[in-house]
Amino acid sequence: MTITRRHTLAAGLALGAAGLGRQAAAADKVTVLLDWFLNPDHAALVIAKTQGFFEKQNLDVSLTVPADPSAPPKLVAAGKGDYAVSYQPQLHMFVAPERASEALPLVRIGVLVPQPLNALVSLANGPIKTIADLKGKKVGYSVAGFEDAILAAMLETAGLTLKDVTLINVNFALTTALKSRQIDAVIGAFRNFELNDLEIEKLKGAAFPVEDFGVPVYDELILVARRDGLDIDRTRRLLAALREATAWLRANPAAAWDAFAAYGGKEVANELNRRAWQDTLPLLASDPASLDRTRYARFAAFLKARGLIKRDVPLESYVQEIK
């Protein structure tokens, strides 16, 4: 068969069209900045990536562990990342600083853990059996400001104030401080981690969930994005992948753990994370797109009453429900 220039041109056009088709179908590249080192709180994100749920939504997602845990929301606000894992209390303070000019242009677009993980933790065989027992005792903390406010609210349920306790900064070494008996209790402990960390050391902890002692319920882990130019379609697909991933990992917890451990490697596949995995799965959001606006309004009022935010900010400016 004679190959004419017309045949060659037609073949070239066909190949070019096919190439354009492949290019148009290329997955959207997305960067999610984590809040901390990789751990079971990120289960839905890791499973969505390893089991193809992001790919199914035509997303090529990179999960980035931050060098500075405080940086991700600020980086996303500056356009240096698409989404960040953050915390509801942190979001309120980012969008409502005393000077409006210092507010970060962030919006909450989803949730990973729709309840507090924060708790006051003591040793079960120690002197703290009730909140009232904290009078005259030493309480360790890591983050000044928010943890002070949380502790103050808890103490008030027993007729106490911060003046009734001695606060000691233990610099995130919460369980170490408890084990050494330097302090009587810690505030800011995550109930799915610190209790397991104590058990590994053959110690039993007692947890006082913050929401049971004067603190309004809030979302612990959320997803935030830059408010300006938010890609609604891409965000909807991201949340759909996380919803499917959560359903899958709950139906297949052992296989999900294996996938998570393989993805994270030796630093992640340890005994603490294995135990925390079991405690974390029931706490994950079944629908990452869900939003309780009343919860956000109530917690903003709590933070303002405690002096942690100075201004009222319209709820619609920093939370968005994407269905």
C-alpha cells in the first residue's frame, strides 16, 4: 500500500488528537499539607491515596509532612499548597485576630475527625479521680493560650480556677511527664494516643474528655483551603474520595492498617500507632463534607468569651459546605 502525504497527515492529526485527549484526562495534581507527622488521624487520606480512591476521582494527591507543624495553614493561605489539615480552634484564631488585616484567608471545606480528641489525662492510680481533685496539683501543658482556656473551663465545673493549680510547660512530652510523676495531670493529650502510650509502658491512664467538662463540642481535625479561588469541583471530588476511603477502611480495618503501615514505613508501623489505629477508626468522619454551623458559632462564642479571639467574623466567610 502506498502511503501518501494525506495519509501521513491524517495519522498525525489522529495521534495528536489522542495525545490531547490523554492530556485533558490527566489527573489534577493536589497537595495536602498534614498537621503533624503521619499518624492514624490521617487514615482516610492515606487510604484514599493507596487504594485508588483519589485516582478514581481523577486526583493525583501528594501528602506532605510539615517541617514546622504550625506552618501548613499559613502556607495554604499564601497559595503554597492546596489544602491543609488543621484544627477548628486554630481556624477561629487564624480568621479572627485582633487586627483584621492579619486574618488569614482560609475556609474550612471538610472534616476528618468531627469531635474533640483533646482530654485531661492523669494516671489511674494517682490522686486525680475527679476535676475537683486538681486543686493544689500540678498540670502539664504544651500550648499556652488555648490549653489554658480549655483547662479553665473544665476547672470551673468543679468551682475552681487556674489559680488553684500550678501550670507547668512540658513541651509536648506529656506522657513522659506523667510517667516521671513530675505532674499530676496533663491537658492537651489526645485520647487516642496518650492513653495507648501509657499502656505500652504498663501504666493505666484516666481521661477526662474536654466536652464533658464545660467545653463546647468542636471538630478536632479539619481540612482548610485558601478562600479566594477555591476550586469547588476539585474539592467535591477530594471529599468524595475521602468518604469512600473511610467506608472502605472501616469495613477492612486489618487490610487498611497494612496499607497504612506500608505507606508510612518503619517510623509509622510501630506499636503506638497500631493501638491508636483501633481507637481512631470509629472517630473518623463518615461524611467529610458534613458541616454543623451551630457548632462553629458556639465555639467562636466560647473562644471570644475566653479572650482568645477579639472580633466576631461572619461564619460564611470561613466555613463552607461542599456537597
